[in-house]
Amino acid sequence: MKKIMGGGIVSLFSFLMVPLIFIMMISSSLSQTTSGIMENSDGEKQSFFNLYYREPILNVQNETNVLVPFGWLYGAMWYNDPDNISQDKVTDMIQYAYTCSDGCKLVTLDEYIANIKPHLFRQDVTTEELKRNIQLFDDAGKVYFGDLPKKISDYKGLEMSLPLPKEAFYIHSRYGLYDPFNTGKWEMHRGTDLTPHDGLEGHVLYSMIDGIVSSKGSNDNTGWGNWIVVQSSVHPEFSIRFAHMQAPTTLTIGQEVKMSQAIGILGNTGKSSGAHVHVEFMENGERFNAELVYRFE
């Protein structure tokens, strides 16, 4: 499978370095399960987050509007037989992190620890040790979700459509850590890469929302190649970038666009090694994981 480098790759922020280095470097003394990178059934290396944690966390978030901190689950899993991890096991751990008795909400960390401790595989772990281990990964969730949008529920309720026909693409790379060229060098990816099944450029791209063209660029120093940003007409602080288009868009800044209106052609410009569109969801310019509010699949 070809490897694609989406736009928006940046160095990890310093406040993330301690937990990330810890995650990525412990493979010499622990199993693949806790090293951060694993192989899927096809032998491809993937982030452990995408293999086991992403789907259960996002399922709960979509159903209840409660985003369970990844660090809570990962920190506790170290004492819950991590070599036998599964999505079902992660789902079981998530149930102790929130309550829906009076509207769904996250419990406190202390409550979560008290809830989950009796169910851990390792019963010899102390409450203090468990809490310290979880706190090691306090910032790790930012790698996979970015800065959480303040109006996450509003964006979930916003009418949106796909930028490509559903049958025409697959998700190649998600928000978070990825290895764009399969070199073993994992980097941050702050968008969602959609790749056509036929691997070809030339597919028409469509706006996902009603809005206006707020900015655009053409093979500048951003790495996005030819790109365009559509700002929502309903929530002006919300916008979507589409990058790596085949040619500069013919739309002008300030021009109104409607959902499902053509905005450009899928291409391979900028820092890219294959035909795809890199989609970024932003709130006031701060990128966040699009799958918090929209499911492309």
C-alpha cells in the first residue's frame, strides 16, 4: 500500500514529549501491546490507539457526548493484563469512567480509580500507584484529539456531507500519530486523509458544509499544495480545510458555497506521495479530530 503524507505535519509540542517518549520508547522492556506501535492482521504497523482505543472512545462520545480521557484507560490497562487487550476490554473499562444518572458526565479521576480497581487483573496495585501511572499520560489524549472544541455538540448537530462519494474512498490516515512513509518515524497528523479506491487524481471534491471561502493557497510553504478553507455560515468559528488539490480552486475568497457544491479536484500536490484529500476540522483556527463530530465511514 502506498504511503501518503498529509499536510499539517508538525513537531510535537513540548508538553507532550514526556508521555509520548515514554509511550514510544518502552518497547525494549514490554510487549508490543504497551509499546505504542503494533501490527494489524495484515502485518501493517499501526498506532495501538487506532487498533484498540479509538473506536470504543468515539462510540461513547457519539452516544453520550462524554469523551473519556485516553490516559485514564491506557494508564489503567497496564494493570489489566495488557497483553490480552481488545476493543471489548477497553469498552468494559470505559463504563467505569462516566455516569448517566443525571445526564451523562465524566466522573472524577478518583472516582474512576475507585470504580475500576476491583476489576483489574493486577489486584496488588495500590490506589496511589494506579493514580500516578494514569497521570503520566494526562496529556496523551491531545495527540489523538487535539484541543477539544468548545462547541463540540453544536458541530455534531451541524448538517454535513462527504467530500467524496462514500463508495469512492477509504480513510488512509486519521488524526494523531502516523508513519507516513513506513520508515518507523512516527509523526503528528492533524487531519483525516481520504484516498480514492482507484488511487487516481481527478475526483471532484465537494464542500462538506454551507459557508464561505475564508482562505485558500497554491503550493505555498505550508505543505498543503493547493488548498481551500470553507468557513461555516451557521457557526463562523468552525471551518474545514481541504488540501492537496490537483489545481488551485476557481472559487474566490468570500464566495458563498453550499454543502455538496464542487470546490476543487482531488490531487497530489504539496507534501504528498499519492492522490488523496487531507481534511482538517478547525475551531478558530485550532485543529481537532474531525471524528469527534463527524463519521466519514
